[in-house]
Amino acid sequence: MTGKPGTPLRVGLVGYGLAGSVFHAPLIAATEGLVLDTVVTANPERQEQARAEFPDVRTLRTVDELFERADELDLIALASPNRTHVPLATAALTSGLPVVVDKPIAGTAAEARELAALADQRGLLLSVFQNRRWDNDFLTLRKLLSDGELGDVWRFESRFERWRPQLKGGWRESGDPTEIGGLLYDLGSHVVDQALVLFGPAASVYAESDIRRPGARTDDDTFIALTHANGVRSHLYVSATTAQLGPRFRVLGSSAGYVKYGLDPQEAALREGRRPGAADGDGAWGVEPEALWGRVGSGESPLTGGGRVEPTLPGDYPAYYAAVAAALRDGGANPVTALEAAAALDVLEAARRSARDAVAVTL
């Protein structure tokens, strides 16, 4: 068990950019049994932002300062640039602290497995922030599959598409391979993880990856095809160059199909400053309008009213950190293990090789 009984677990958050300020900090602060104790960022404006949003938080400029007071913390959450994940997670585990790492945990599956071995050796939690496992559409699809509504699934199509024809800049769009940027490792981490959770390990991988936008230095339009060991085929699309967005999910089975448009509303809510557990209209978190619900059926287009409307379950990002708290306090299950993340990285590495060499890669 971590922490003193009856007191919240104290969390140190490294990084206060998009991942830290929009996702990790609000979700940590909203989780019973956790308290956001410290934020590490060298950016004075982000320090000020963190103190304004969480008045009791301490801010530090460097991770060295954080590790100097490791005995005052119970958990480290890494929302820092991808290239820092492995060295910072290693330092945290070596300091005796459990760690949550934003995806991707590492640049290679081998590095992820080395971190998993270190965590096991130290007897510490190492968890990966794959929040999209708690998207509303993903939770709904899992229920449909559990209930046998679609029969045997033959093909799973998943799209995480955007229309961003202009570059935003920053390390995520850098061509430097040490930055681990590009959409394959960014949004690709989500769609691959979801496919593996739903349909099990991949046996082969084929990918096409392009750099479309003027001035871009890393992939911004990528397609991945997986053949799972059980025969299901997953077709996964991640793109910043999609002028007309396709369905988020299109799942085809022997009995019926499921088609769902639109993204889970939780990210937009967090970006707008709304918080889980706070009063918000009717008080519901993660609930989307009925107009965005998907449809289940066969033989007709959902755009013309085919099939039945399938109510979308509420999204539940808060469940991730609640599970982390339970794992630390009560020995509950790790919500996303480093070995699961390593399996996804096996696929991403194979996809990169497939796109480069124009071959299918057997795992």
C-alpha cells in the first residue's frame, strides 16, 4: 500500500502543456484519494496557470527539484514530451516512486519492456495513460461485443481524423526521430491500443504513411491494417489532412454492424475548463447529445435511418485515475500495464517498417 491511511496520495505532475493541463491535472484533482501536490514546468506562464487553476499546488522548474523531495510524494505522472518518458520514468522508479506515463510510454517496445522489468524489480506501479479506453464510443462498442449484438466481427474500422491543413509547430511535428513525433505514435497509439484491447494480438501489420502538408517533417496521414490472430481485420486511420471526416467507428459482423460518428465529448469539455464532478448543466459527465448516437443494424445506411439507434454510454476518463488510486491503495489492477503498451509499440514499429519498405510485416 502507498501513502498513509486516511490521507490523499500526493501526486507530482511533470509537464503542463496540453497533456498536463487539459488531461492529467484536472483528472488527478477530481479523483477521490489523490491530490495534485506539485507541477513541474520551466515555463513561467504555465507555472502561473497551474497556480491559478489549482491554488494549493506547488510549482517547480526542474525534475531534479522534484526528485529531491521524492519522499514527500506518492506518485509521479509524466505529461512531458515523448523523448523524456523513458529517462524520467526510469528516474522515478529508481527513486522508489510509482509512475503514470502518458502514451507512448517509449519509442520502442524493447524500452517499454525494460521499464516494465524495472517496475517489477522495484515492486512499483507503472501505468500508461491510455485514456481513450474510456471514450464513450469505445465503452459502447465493448458492451455491444460483450452482448453478442454484432455476431462474429469481421472488420473493425477506426478513424481518428482531423482537418488541420496548417502546421501548429512544436516537437509533435518535428522530423527529429528522437522526439518520437508524428501521428503514427500520437493518435496511432490510441487506435492501435483500442484494436488490441477489443480483438487481441495482431499477427500481421501493413501500413501506408504520408507527409502531406507543406513544410511538414513527419507523418500526418497514416493508415494501418492489422490482421489479428483470431482473424479479425482492423483498418485504422489517423490523419490531420481529412477534409471530410469519416465515421469514428464502423464495425462489421456476421449479424449486424455498428456505425458511430463524432468524437467523445470529454476532451472538448476539459479544454473548455469543465471538470468531472462539478456542476455542469444536468450534472452529467461524458454524455453526448442523442443526435450523435450510433446505429446498429444490417443492410441499410445509418445516414438514411437504417438500423436502430444505439444510445452511447457516457465516457469516463475519471475511471483511469480512480483505478490508479485503487491499485496504489488496495492492490487493485493496473488499468493499463507497460506490457500492454509494449504490445501496441510492437505494432507501431511494424507499421513504420511496413510503410517505409512497402511490405506487410509478420509479428
